[in-house]
Amino acid sequence: MQEEAKYWYLHDHQLFSVLSREENRALCLIPNFKTVKKSEIVYFAHDDEQRIYTIKKGTLKIVSVDAEGNETVKEILRTGDLFGQLTLDEGESLEDEYAIAVSDKVIICSFKVKDFEEILEKNAHLAIRYTKLVGFRIRRISNSYSNLMFKDVRTRFALFLKDWAEKEGNGQTKHITVKNYLTHNDIAGLICSTRQTITLLFNEFKTKGLIDYTRSEIVVHDLEKLR
């Protein structure tokens, strides 16, 4: 990727927007930019070289693997999101997980943890912004766990569709079309249900006129009704 393209990505990103033009220019020399295609793995949590990643373009999913080898989708990440060694503790033992591209193309920018720590030490404004963004992600995960504990599966499914449509609907509230890049198994893992239940809920919501769906896209007719 050319230096000018790197500059504008960093300049437009919610994390690096607090930096001056000169600081962003200097920063262009440090990160690694990479483009991956759909179904390619972006990183493994236990890679020898721990890094911080940001998504320039596209969508990926974080998948965890248990001791028996069973895989569960933990989270869906989109343009602008952060992932990787977010605690900046290279000695921390992470659970076995990996990130895989689900959109046709994903462009990522990554920093070695040591390099990123040095950047934060030199810029207090950037360190504060980073802390806030990581805090937002933790809060989002906490809310998801709260939903799993206190809401029934039908409500969790409705909230999942609403959140998905809001993030990809560009401010629309009616007839929002989103690319359907998740399997029923993926959605079941995200809301702690089963594939069979997800299939039944898709059919129920379609019958009620809340959604339409195919293998390639989902249309949410009215966000208010999902709420």
C-alpha cells in the first residue's frame, strides 16, 4: 500500500484522528497493511508475534476453539474495529481463538505490541482514545453476556438482527438490506442457541413480516418493530 493511502487510512480512523498531520505521516512507517480474501484467516491468538489490529475495510469474525476442537463465533467485527492483543500484555495467556474474513475482501492494519506501546507512551491523547475504544468493546461484550443471562432466545435473536441492521444500515430505519455472511450455526453461537432454533426464528420473523432473507442477504423491514 502506498504511503499516501496509509496516511489517509490512519487520518480517517477513529483511533488515530487525534493525531496531527505530521504525527500521522510519521506513523505511516510503522504499521503493516494486509489484504485478505473471504475465508482467509487473519490471525491466531497464539501467534508468536503478538499484534494490535484495526480493520480498514471489510468484516471478519472472531472464532473460539474449545479443548474438544468445537468452534464458536464470539464476535463480528467491522470497519474501524480493533482486535488482537488489546491488553498490550505479551505474556498474557489468551484463549484459543482466531479471526477469519467473512466479507469478500478485508484490509487490515497491524502494529507489533512493542511498537504500539511506544506510540502510546509518546502521545497521551492517543492513549486516552485507545483506552476509550477498548472500553467500548468490553462494554459491548458485557452487554452481550447480559443479554444471554437475562433475555429469552427470541429477544436475543431480535436484538442481534437490530444491532446488525443498525451497524450496516447507514442510518436507515426501514427496509435495511445487509449481506448475509453468517451461517445459522454462526448466529446460534453468537446468541447461545442452536441451529434448529435459529432456522425456526428466521421463518417465524419472516412470517410476521419483520424480515425477508435469502442465503445472500437479509432485509429488516422496520427497526422499531424489532425493538
